[in-house]
Amino acid sequence: MEYSLLYIGLGLLGASLLLLMIEAFVPSGGLIGAVSAVCGVAGLIVLFNHSVAWGVSGLLGMLVLGPLGFFWAFNTMTETPFGQKLVGALSEAELEQRALDERARLEARQALVGAEGETVTVCRPVGEALIDGERYEVHAEGALLPVGTRVRVIAASLEKIRVRQIS
């Protein structure tokens, strides 16, 4: 009977670790993790009933192996196609496409340098201007610019378009 408590306790702790690693792969809304926690606590209670030494050993083992097992499973999961979709990781082709899209946006923004437009909101210093028929958020250089002020784009990046009032 005494050794059966030991085997039951170790089995519950093993099941707890296994369920914790499964939780990293299977989206369950935390249900598998909760069952894992219940198994772990039950296993520790059984081990402490067997002996204090086994209980403390089980507790220390769970404190070390639990996080290690979960992070190992999580890192392994992100290498799988399912895991990459789950955590939003991108393939090489998707990363290249994003880089090309960003480069094209930057080139389009930089092509605005020298273009003229008109403010459609008050720029304090941030506002909006109509430039080449499109509405952009702009950062005015210098003082406040009222609606209808003629402006010229002096610099452009992905983050902002700087404009200056045309005299």
C-alpha cells in the first residue's frame, strides 16, 4: 500500500507535466492547464502522504520541470506550421513581401517631397493636408497653420510627413 501511494503521486505529477506541455500545443482556453494544475496538486498531496521527503522532492521537481517543460513545448510549437499560425509567426516569403510593401510605401512617401498641397485641418503642429489629391497626416514646421494654408512637403518617412508653409 505504501509504495502504491508513491506510484500514484509520481504518476499524477507525470500526468501534470504532460498536460502542461500539451497545453502549449492545444488551444483550450486554459482548461488543460487547469487540469494539469489539479493533477499536480493532487500528486503533491499523495507524495506528502507517502513521506515528507518525497513530497518536498516532488514539489521541487515540479517547480523546476513545470516551467522548463512548458517553455520547451512552446518553443517547439513555434517551429510547427500550426504553431506559427497560432502565434502569428511569418514565413520567409511573408517577411519578404512585408519588406517589399514597406519599401514601396516609403518610396511613395518620399516621392511626396517637393509636392504642394493645402491644409484641411489646423496644424498645431500636427494636422491634415490634401497633397496630390490625397489626405495625409502632416507635421507642420514652425508655427500653427490654419485651414487653407498652402504647404510644401519638405521631408517624408513612414512615420511622418513634414511640411512648411509656402510664402
